[in-house]
Amino acid sequence: MFLKKKLYILFIKSTTFPLKQILNSVDGVIKLAKTKVKEMERGSSVMIIVMLIVGLGIGGGVGYYMAPVKEVPGEIKEVTVEVVPLDGKTVKIGNVAAETAGLETELPQYESIIGPAINDFVKELGYDITFEYLVDDANAQAAIHLEKVQSYKAMDINLVVGGEWSSQAQSALSYVNENDMLLFSPSSTSPLLGIPDDNLYRMCPTDLVQAPAIAEMLWSWGIKAVIVIQRGDSWADGIYNILEPEFENRGGVVLERIRYAAEATEFSSYLATAEDIAKAAADQYGAEHVAVDMISFAADGVPLVSQAKDYPTLYAMTWFGSDGTAMTQQHVDDAAEVSTHLKCLSTYAAPAESPKFRELNEMAYALYSQPAGYYTACRVDINWVIMEAVLESQSTDALDVIPLLDTICLNAFGTSGWNRLNADGDRYASNYDIWGFGYQPDGVTADHIKYGLYDGVTEKVIWYPQGVTPKGVTVPGVVPPGQ
């Protein structure tokens, strides 16, 4: 690959010149320019404007600088073109995991999956550019997430994968906008953050799609009345604000909304309130038609379901959840008995079935003995999109990278599926798998079980007669009451 070449720009008085072939090298430009100079000297009336195109194999992007050229008929101007401004440099990408536990999976993802694959690809393209991935965590706090983003800025790192929780994305939104940074989230879903022309992008669909899916999941199970127990943050509020009218439009009733502090670990008072409401509702609607829908993350969801065992009416019900509950390893590791008993049927955006995703899933199991969920696939796709945008723009400036994201995502079928974004910079809608917890065929080992699907086209739920584990092992499915 050439780092620098002489580019000759020729201005000759004329109107047209039939250019019948594409010039693919600077040497070709020089040869053509010299030929046209001779023609001009013979009195030929022609004019040519030559542009340099250097194909990179991923979209034809180049970085180049051109000195102003004064148009003088018959004169050849010589300028120096720097084809690869980032050549020989290390591009640093920041990453902020939502909580410390996330480092157990995200660090090996970057060290053994994302980093090696991207750097090998960049090398194959002929670049002398290295991508380096810095990984930190927000310790489950929005304020700490903002501090980590600010620390990356102090290091002159303007491209950050983070904002994994919507509360964390929201905390950094003003800062990244005001300081010309890119924050690209693999898992923030709050509709409140669907803002056009900002510097927050999200590779996942928002809860404008998930909340109706939850409502339909509840209704298709035969639930007529639900108690919602939720985190007190923007993410859970966003789901609830759409879920309530969606469920009521189907004929359901939200019996109570119980909102707890996001950092809570003691839930006895909340559960006592829910138990009294559940008893009365069971008498009115029938116990099989009343449920709990928890909108939580693993950090608070695990103690919540663990303590629910002491409340017999609640514990006898089927519980439901959202993407914050689905495929969370802590439920399997720390609360297997109660999680499998309650099922915790939860919506989770469905990746496209492809060799890419299957390969990622196999690598995840080999690395840390856990499946690769949809948001892991989104994280992988984000980093490939950023890599392409950096190479196309030959810049690590977010203001150079951001304008390329929509087009790159539109043309990318990644590990999670088609990466197409909407006008807000968020992923277009998708189907939702319904995951819960159950046992592998041995009847002893708890696992994530896919029990159904919400079809985004028909807007209906399909419950599978047989569930399936992330490794593809079939187990007994779940049957809604009355079916």
C-alpha cells in the first residue's frame, strides 16, 4: 500500500472528454496527464478533471489532503496526497461495562473475540493500524459511568462503547454531545433516549417494541391482572409507561405498580404489599390469571426472587420479566431453585439465526461457559461498525465517524442480524424470543430455556411445545393455563 504519491492535476481548455475506464492508481493518473499534455501541445481541444480513487475493500474510503490548486490551462500542478493518515498508529476504543460482574464476560470478548478478529482483518486489508480496546466498568452506577466517559475524553478517546443501561446512557448523554464524543450502546432500550441527531447510538431496538411484546406475552398466557414490581430508573419507567396502556388495551388490569430504589437489595416490604394484593386478585380473577411482572436487572432481580419464596401466594404464580431478566447468569448461578420455579418468562430481542451468531455462541461457551446473548452480538457488531467508520474516514474524531454510521449499518448484516438503524440512531424493530429458567434433561442442572417467540410482524406470541437451551438441547416446554 502506498502511503504517499504525487498527484498531477491537469487543467486544459475544453468541454468534454470521454473517459471510458476507471483509473485505479496514481501512476495511471500521471500517465494520463502526461498524454493529455502532449495532445494539448498538438492543439487538441480537450479537458479532463482527474480524481483519485483508492479502493480499500470495505467501501472505498480514503483519507486525503489536497492543497488548493489554481486552474491554469496547460499547467500541471503537483500536490502530495497522504492516502492513510492513520497508518502506523493505534486506535483506542473505550468500553464501559454496566457493572463489575460484566467484566467477567466483556474482557474475554475483547481479548479473544473482538480484538483479534478486527485486527487480523485490518492487517489483511493492508493497513498498518492497530485497534486497542480499553475496558472499564461503571459499578452499576450512572454517575460512575459518566466519570468513566469523562476519563476516556481526558485520554483523547472519543469513541466509546457503553451506556449499557439506559440510566447510564442518559447520565452521559449531555457530556458526549457537548464534547464531540460517540457513545454507542449495545443494550440501552429506553424510548426516552430515542433522540435524532445526538451522539448516542444504539445497536438494539427500544422498548417501544419490547413493551407491547411483554403485554402480548402476558395476555397470551391468560393473565388478566398483573402486579408490576420495577426498578426506579429511566429504563424501567420507559417500559412501564408503554406496558400499562398496551396491557389495558388488551383488556388487562395493572393491579399495582411497585417501584423500588435501583440499588435496593431488601424487598420484604415490597413483597408484603404485593402478597396482600395478589391474595385479593386471586379470589377475584383466579390465581392462574394473576401474575407478577418484574422489570429488573440481575443485581436486584436475584434477591427479589430469592425473597419471594417467603410469600406463598406470589411464589405460586408464574412470574414474567423483560430483557433485564432474560439470560442473566446470576439467576442460574445464585437463585436456580426459585428462578426455575417462577420461570421468569422474559422477552429478549432475537438475533438472526446465522452462522455468525452460532459461531459467537460457541466461542462464548469455550471462553467463559455462558451463551452469547443478543446484546453480546450487538457489542460485536458495534465494534465492527466503528472499525469500518474509522478506516473510511481515516479519523478517530467522532464528528468524522458519526456521519458514516447510518450507511455502514444499513449495509451490514452482523452477528446480531441486519444492523439497520432508524432516524434516532437506534436499531429497527425485531422479533423477541421468550426466555425463562428451567432444567436441562438431567433434571438437576439449571439453564436458560427459550420457551416461545413474539413475532414482530403478526404481533402474536408462539409458545413452543418443547423448550430449547442455548446449546440447542430440547426440554419440556411451558403451556399457558387453558391451552
